[in-house]
Amino acid sequence: MPSVISGAEPRRRRGMTLVELIVVIAIIAVLLALLLPAVQQSREVARKAHCKNNLKQLGLAMHNYESTYGQFPIAAIWNVDAIASTVISGKSWGQALLPFIDQAAMATGFDESQPIWSGATNQALIATSLPTFVCPSVPSIPKPKTRWCADTVAAGGNMNCGIIPSNSIEATWGRTDFVVTCDIRSPLKSNLASAGVPSSGTVGFFYCGDQNAIAVVSGNGVTGVYDASPKISKVSDGLTNTIMIAELAARNQLWEKGKNITTAPSTDTPAAAANFVHLLNQQTHFGGGGWADPNNDQWVDGGNRDGNNDIRDVNGDRNSCVINCTNLLARAYYSFHIGMSNFTMGDGSVRSISENIDDTLLAFLITRAGGEVVGDY
């Protein structure tokens, strides 16, 4: 056996120098910088898939409703006083779908003796958050609130609201990031005309009549009922080629090109800045951001590609962006997915459509009986 040399000392571990420590930290930082985008991307992929699944569930609910009632739910039903031109009550397509998304108890819990936005029972129900109506890619924002009365109609420039509630409406809604479309207005309508589509072919999947794209039922015996029944037979372009539900996220805030806008751009003229006040007021006070909100339907006329809608010539601007430029109601569609947005087609399938799609082609997909040849997209 070899002898142990007396007095030998074990080798000591040398401590890390400051330079070496800095190098290690730098390497870790680089690795984290490389890893973080990948983690974020994988999370967004999961959120996007969840969003598409929610749209798929709503599409299935639409078809289950159609199987039960012989038509899809009407986008919005307004009970109005036709003489006084005031709103008495209203219902939305989101409320109609409740029994078909496992919310039958909620559907039967409303106090039908009062408007949907009135009374403790109804107010509690409409404020309920339902995950099926929400896209998880959207930032956390407050629940949308409605303040709708004579002064907000005036301040909103009467846009999307030609009538005033009989009593002022103050309501908080469970949020939705999804909307249905009634028809197309200019400049997209002008694009369709240029493509040879007749004016009767500008109707969307949920056409609701000519009175501000809403279905109106008189509340005082005066006839004022539109044929707003969205039946399969009316979708002559084919269910696969017609958009049924679309993303219009983060209402009732106003978003333009990924930014929450609360003040007019400094480059606006005084007239444009004044118009911004009208648009913001419309969006924040009755922007249709709740699943039970009867205002949660829209026509589409397009928005500016830079997102700024304050100075847009509605009837003359043919360069109208329709995906991811603005979430202003009645302008276009909007999501928080990079480069695209999700849509439920009339057959219940879900498609991701690029924000760079040709405007006229998307208009073809919105209309239900335009007779257009869509092709690949």
C-alpha cells in the first residue's frame, strides 16, 4: 500500500473572479433574451388556439340555435316607441345563444318585465364574465360600461344611434371580443359597386334592416318591423364563403394599431380633433363591448391604414383598412394577434385571415348574397 505523504494539503477551489462573474451573468442574460421571445410566442400560440376554440363554440351554438328555431339569432332586437323615437328595451345575439353554451340557467334568469339593463337581477346577469365570449390574447381591461342618453347621442354625432333611450341607460357588461356584421357601408360599399356587386348584395350575414342596421320592433302598436331573420336560405354565397362572427376586441376602449387612444393626435386639425371627441364618445359610451349589449353588431365601412380615423372621408377614402387598424365600432375588425384576425364562417369553421387581405376580397366574404367569386385567401 502506498504511503500517504504527510503534510500534503487538499487542493482548494479557486473563487470566481469579478470578470468571470460578469461574463456568466452576460451569458445568462443573452440566453434569457433568446428564450423569452420563444416563450412569449408559444404562449400566444396557445392563446390564439383558445381564441379560435371560443369562436368555434359560438359557431356551434349558432347552428344549434338554427336547428332549434329554423333561423340564426337576430343580431339585435330593439323595442322602440316609434312615435317618440325612443328606445324602450333591447336584446342581443349573445343573450340568445346562452342556452347553447351551457348557460341555460342564466338565460331563464332574466327579469323580462324590465329592460335587460334595468333592475338588480338583470344588471347582475349582464355584468357576468363568460369566457366563451373573450379572446385570451386581449390585454386585461375593465368591463365595458354604457352611458347612453340624449347628450351622449348628440356628442357621438348620432353615429350608430339614431334614437334615444326612453330613460338614460347606465350599465356594466360582461366583455366580449366578438361581433356580428349586418352590412357594408362606403367606402367598402363603393368598392363592391366598382366590382359589379349590386346594392342588394352588400347585406351581411345578420342583416337587420335599414334603420341603423338594427332590427326594430315597435313598442306602441305602430308598425316598424324589419325582416331581420338570418336564415340559411338567404346566404346564397354559401356558408363557407360568408363571415358569421368576427373579432372586434378590447371595447369599449379605443385602440388604433396596437395603442389605446384616449386623446386626439397632436397633428389633428381643430375640426379633426373635434371629430375625435365624437368618435371616442361613441366608442366609450355605446361601443357594444358586452356579450348582452344589443349594440354589439355593426356595419363595416373600413378605417384608415394608419389607424387614425379622425380625418377620414367616409365616402371618399378608398384606401380603407379592414383588419387590425382600429377597433372603432362600424369601421372594421380588430384583434391582438400578430398580422391576422380570427373569423367564424357561416358553416361554423374558424379561419385566420391576414390583415393584408385585399379590402374588396374581405368585403366579398362579409356579404351573404353578393354573387362574388371569392377564390383562395
